[in-house]
Amino acid sequence: MRSATRNPIDEVRNVVMDLEMQNYWMPFTANRSFKTAPRLITSAAGVHLIDPDGRRILDGSSGLFCVPAGHCRPEIAKAVSEQLRKLDYTSPFQFSHPGGFRLAEKIASLTPPGLDRIFFANSGSESVDTAMKMALAYHRANGQPSRQRFVSRELAYHGVNFGGLSCGGMVKNREGFGTLLPGVVHMRHTQSQKGTFTRGQADAGHDLADDLQRAVDLHGAESIAAVIVEPVVGSVGILVPPKGYLQRLRQIASQHGILLIFDEVITGFGRTGNRFAAQTFDVQPDLITMAKALTNGAMPMGAVAAGTHIYDTIASAAPENGIEFFHGYTYSAHPVATAAALATIEIFETDGLFEQAADLIGPFQEAVYSLQELPLVTDIRSFGLLAGIDLATAERFGQRGFAALRKLFEAGLMVRVTNDTIILAPPFVMTPTQIEQMVSIVKDVVTRL
Ligand SMILES: Cc1ncc(COP(=O)(O)O)c(C=O)c1O
């Protein structure tokens, strides 16, 4: 019989100490280093993650930009558990379930008008590849099959599948994996000056969008299917588009019949103070990719919102009663992920979380820019509830960033780090006091680095 005085923390710790670590090959992780000093999380609640010792760690990056509504929301747990008991799975090819239609309708009520045909995937990477295929299928259906090139940007992150990877511009992610997709042209990124500590959008630099015109001049518009950008670049360290940049990109793309894809895997669902960044910047793309916050991170799910014109063109080119788009995933519109997403969007709406996020932007940015005084901080960029804080590079690129990640975790804060940049992206349910607490942990740790 078990002792009546058993300590739950000891139980968790014992299970963790028994872990055999060699089999799990961890993603985007220094595996050997991790396994000598693991950073494990065993539970979570609200804006906190909890480690095996019961230590509460503030989630300064919403996991990986996934958890705006806070962790372990009972509404999502209930919806998922009910769905698992009712319908766990059904084929999404030539069959479906009501949840997929309900969720598509709900998403279409949040996206800009006209972006109302929703295709489901399981991740951001799959959503990006789906959007790229839609662009190719659209031009083919429209009698322009020669439009096969993609234009993207240096320093972009569009996931890790071969389509998105080819469009991506993070060197380490690309260099080990061969020639990638042919016909991708990279524009310059928009971070022309460092160390300016610019808040929000820079006044200068919108002419960098003319790189799209240069791609047209060099390769011919008739060879270009789409241009893909993150409205605010996320994973590489928060690069904010200069004023007028996205508008100019839209203008050039429209002029030459090129589709504009906004990769909103991070910016979607409130992160920039509006439902989508397309609305924040008042620029209408032809396709929007989304994932992460769509289910508050509780289930893997991604989606693409396509313009009605994209769907109509592709559908009308297919034979009557024939499959229109030869693409899809075993788990497209998975019933359980769908239930999680519907419950998440209901939380966004009933709790007014998009408005709450918009209200938090001021206190967040105020707190973040107070880090400017630290000698090791060389630049800060911020937009919405996103901030990138650059640290001076030590002997090796990325070394100081990794040290910051470890020491911040020890001090009770989880952040995302890319190279020597700390990225903050708090859940929308953080209070202004918790925002200050988060930034003061960063201040203490960076001061001692
Ligand atoms: C803009 C963007 N696109 C795509 C992805 C890939 O998403 P996933 O990791 O879910 O495949 C990410 C992930 O961070 C992202 O930030």
C-alpha cells in the first residue's frame, strides 16, 4: 500500500530520473548538451510551465508562439476529450465530419473578406507547402503553367519541408540539404540597419520591396507564381517591415499577376494586435498560412486561407465531379484537432483575447525597450506582442544566445533564442505585472552574462 504522505513532486522527479535519454532524437536541439543537463517540463498552467521539481517558469515565448490563451485551458481539454469519445477519426478524402466545416466557417469569419476557402494541414510547414502548391495549381488552371518560380526573402523562415525550406533564408537550416527546390529567388531582407532600437516600423526602407520588380525584370513575370513573406519575420529574431513595404510588395505583385502569400504562422490570431497581420497592415494577400495559435498549441494543426478566386479558378478547371486539387493529408481537419481549434477560437472571442493582446502591446513594448540600457544589448526590434533583443556576439556566433537561454531558464523564464537574439512573445493573458517580471528576469540575467 502506498504511503498516505506521498509527495507528488517526488513522484514526478523519480519518473524523470528513470528516463532513458538516448532514443529521443530531439528537433532543433543540441542533443548532447541537453542530455547532460535536461530542461524538462512536466506540467503547465496559465502563463507558467512547471518543472519536475515543481518550479514555476514564466512562459515568455508562448512555447513556440503557440499558447496565447495560456496553458491547459479546461475548455480545450473538455472539447478534445468529448471529441475523442464521440469521433476520434474519419477519412478526410471523399468523406468528412461536421467539425471541419464549422471550423472553416469560423476561420473565414476572422480572415480578411475574400480569403474564405480553408484547407487544413497539421503544421506551419505543411501549410506553407500547401499554399505553394495552390499557387502552382492556380496558374496552371488559369492557363499560365509557366509560372513556377517563387520569390521569397533572405532570413525568412517558412518551416522545414522542402517547399518552405527552399523559400526560407536561414543558412543553417538549408546548407545540409542539397539543392532544394529549383527556381526560388530571394529578395533582400528588411533589416538594413542594426542598432537603431526602432520601435515598430521604420520610416525608411519600403523600396526594398522593389527587389520583387528586379526579380520580374530578370526572370520575367510569366515565370513567377508567387511571392511569400512573413508580414513580421519571426523565428530569425523579429524583423519588422518598413512602412509601406508590404503595400509596395502587393502593388508590384498585382501589377504582374504574381500571387502574394502571407505566412502568418506566428502573426495569425492576434499577435500583431489584430486577428491577422493582413488586417493590421491593411494589405490583402491571396493566401494566408496559419498554425500554432489556431489550437492554442494543444493539438497539431495548420491551415491555409485561400482567396475565393484561387479556389474558383482551380475548381472550375477540373472535370465535373472530379477531384479539384490533388493534395491533402491523412490528418487534414482531424476531428480532435478541429475540436481544439473551435474551442480555442471560442476562447479568443468570449474572453476578448484579441483586444486584450492589443491592450498589452503598450506595456510590453515599454518594458522591453527598458533593456536598451544594458551594455550587452545591441539592438531591439518590436511589433505587436513580439520582440527581438540582440546580444553582442561573444567568441562564437550563437554562444551568448545559448548561454542566455540556459541561464534565463534557471532564473525562471522560458524564451525562444535564435543565434544571439532573445525573442519574447508572451501569452496574451499575461498581466502587465507579469510582463514586468519577465523583463526584469531578462535584465538580471543579461547583466550577469
Ligand atoms: C512563419 C513560419 N512559417 C512556418 C513555420 C513552420 O511551422 P511548423 O514548425 O509548425 O511546421 C514557422 C514555425 O515557427 C513559422 O514561424
